[in-house]
Amino acid sequence: MVLKVKRTSCWNRLCTWFIFSEGTKVLAKGYVMKQLAISFWGYLHDMNKKWLWKGQDLTKQYHITEAPWARFHVTRDSDDSKAKSKVASELTKRNRYHHHLGTGGYKAKIPK
């Protein structure tokens, strides 16, 4: 989960680049927060799959210090995390029909 301070910081930075017409700022903020969550999930997924599972050190390639990488490594390499991952993997293997609706799901596709 992204800290509220970071989310607010991202939103404030974005507001310096755009001018919103009256009544659209609330809609834009909702959309931005949703996209931030999706992007953050994707970032964690990439770190886990492309770096941690392969046993590579991310700190040599990107601007991430040792301490956050070590914390991420501990949380993703724990027995609890591995058990959750295995359960989720088994559930996914049972799916007969994989959805192609995206993160919004069926509800977001009804108007389209």
C-alpha cells in the first residue's frame, strides 16, 4: 500500500502540470489514485518476478538503496508470502476461462 503522504505528493505534483476545469478535479483525482494503485502493484510485481525470483540485486541497476530492497526481500521471501503465492497460483490454475476485462472488470465495460 502506498502511504497517504506519497499519494498526496503525487497528486500535488500532477496538479502543477494540469489546469482542471470546474467540477473535473474530483473526477481526475479519483482516476489518478486508481492509476497510482495499478502502477504501484505492477511495480511490485515486476520487482518480484524480474529481480527477486531470479536472485538478482536490484540496487545495482536502479536507484533503490539497500534498506528498502532488503525489506522487500524479507517480506516476499517469507514462508507466509510463499504460501499465499502458492495458494493463489493453484487457484489460478483452476480457472477455466481467464478474464480479459482489465482492472475495471465487467462493471467498467458495460457502457462500452
